[in-house]
Amino acid sequence: MPVLIAAVMMTMLAGCASGPFPSVQSALESFNQTLRSLPGVEASSLDRPPVDGVVKVDLIVTLADDVTEEELVDIGEYTTTFPAVQLGQGQFPGVVELRLAGSAYSYFDLATPEALHAQLAYWRELTTVGFESISTRTYSAPVTAGMFQITDEVGDETAAGLPVQEGEGEQAQATEAPMAASSSPSPSPDSTAPSLSSAALGRLVVIELSSDERDDEERTAELLEAARTIEDPGAATGEWDLMGLAPFTTGQFVQSGIPSSEQITFVRETSAVFDASEQLASVHVRVDDSLAGSTQVNVTAFDDTMEGVRSADAAKKFRETTEWQELLELVPELQQTNRDFSVNFVGNNLTGLGVFELKFGVRDCEFWSGSQWPDLSRELEMNWAASLQGANAPTAAAQICAAQR
């Protein structure tokens, strides 16, 4: 432990020993005051958002723009003592987050102080590259990869042995106590408080590109290449999310290291399929290049052709949209990756039936889809079959697909 932190801790202990029953509030205030006095700290605050009936106290630390690596180490180590601070009844330590300009760091689930030092230094270096922001936090992998959950039934001809994908949504972020959780107070068995201890689950790095960079592929490539030159202490598991690889586009890469230029190009090309959509809202492309990995594409786009359409006419009208042609184009593009893929398309509100949604994909060389729009699903399946060396039947396509893998 650095000398500065050791001295601070001794001062706090001495202060607490001055009275037999130090108040909870004074212990928390003392911690916060000491934190604010550390070089490199501009401000700190304690937020208390209610979570499932209990109060979790989040510690937010604002760093000075010129904070040094040594100061960051001291600040990081001191914040790891936050779970040991006595809190009020029904309150539990929550997220610890360091903020530097628009960037944030909350990855404390590490085995040693040295590991924390290395991750902090890496985050600090990434913030100097020139991205809009860098956020590093604990990563919890989905139980089963997938960007959406199949909520409607799958047709009998495609559902045999088909496991349902788990919904991903936003990545579940760990709010456990930082560093060694054994020093944290554990809730009683009948407590509704979330658990405060867990093993390190990996690292999530979120890079946001500025609006100017989103339209400048060359500049983006330069920034990413500069980031690759920084020594990465690594993580056992993790994910990199790049927001703004193209307009309305986010690339999610399930891996511990920064994505390659080839992976970036794949996301850009996938997003470009929807360039003709006049009301494109978002494209999320999730790439998992592991042996059992898959590609998931989540698209939200609107088309005036579908405005106010009744559910009975939805399939017929959707064939007239730009987005339908784009989905037909997307299928062979995804098949070329020779791995499983899934697509979730969300469009306009339908009269009396919520939003128009179309789900489909290929798993283990078998086409699957939701059953709500069987005619559209069948046409997509035949389009997939035709993309495999001209095969005109799903059975033959499945055999060719398996041979290619």
C-alpha cells in the first residue's frame, strides 16, 4: 500500500478511536472528506438510488484533468476501502466509479492491487487517444449469447431441438464491492440486499466515437490503431463495445482484446446494408468469433409505407418497404461468415398489435424464425437456401452449410 494511503488510513482509524460510538454519518463523511483531499481528486459524491427495496450507496469520484498515474493509483486503492465504511441500516455499498472528463472507470473486481494499477493505467492511456469517451467496467457475460429472446412460438418444422436464446439487453453490470469482497459486510440470510461478493467476471470496455469520427473511417482507423499500440494488461473474458462505427451503429465484440480492423470492417459493411433506410434508428451488431460463437444483428427502422397498417395487412405491406429488400440482402452477407446468426428487426407500430417485429436466423445450419409472419419467414428461408451455391431447398442448403463449416 502506498505511503500516502497508509498515512490516510491511520488518520481515519485514529479519528474513529476518539469516541466509543462514532456515528455512521461521521464515518461516511470522514471517508468522503479524506477522499476529496487526495491529489488528483476534483470532487466526490455519494448517490443513494433505491434498488429492490434497499438503498445502495454509490461512490462517484471526479478526477482532475491532469491527474497523474501515481495519483490515480492512490485514488484507486483508497476507493477500494469504501465497502469497509460503516453505513446506515438498510444501506449497502454500491458502484464505485471514477470519472475523467466524459470517461468512466468502475472495474474493481480484480485479484490484486497490482492488477488494479495496471487496469487503471490502461484506461488512463486510452482516454488520451482522442476518442469521445472510454468507459471500463466489470463485464457479466450473458448465460447464452443472443441479442433478443424469442417470445413467440417457432414453427414446428424449425423448432425441433431449438433452444430459446436468452435476452441480452444492456450488459448486466456488477455492483459488487470492489477488490476483495471478503472485507465487505454480507447481508443477513433474510435480507433483500443484493450479494456483495463475486469472482471477477471480466472487463467491458465501451468506446464512444465523436459525431465527426462516425463519418470518417480513416480517422477512426487511426484512433483504433493508436489504441492497439497501448500495452493491454488483458482480462480473462470480456467485451468491447464501439459506439458510432457508422451512423446509428454500435459494434459489440465478445473478446478480451481490442477488435481487429477486419472485425470493424464487418460491422460497417453489415450496417451499410441499411443505408437506404430513411428512418434508420439503430443497428447493433454483436460479433463472437469464438469457435462456438455467432453473429447477432438488431435493427430498428421505420418506413412510411407501414404507417397505420393493420396487422392483417402487415406482411403484404412490409414487402413494399426498403427494409424488406435490405433484410433479403443481409441474409447471404451473414451466411458468408460460416457461423450461426440471428436477426431481430423492429419497425413501425401496427394498428391494434404493437410494433412490427421480425425474428429469424440460422442455428446449427438450420433456418429458424418466429411464427408471427410465416410468409415472410418462408421467403427469408428460401433466400438463405438460394445463397448456398444455388441450393433451392432448405434440406440441401443445410447439408451445404454443414460441409462449409
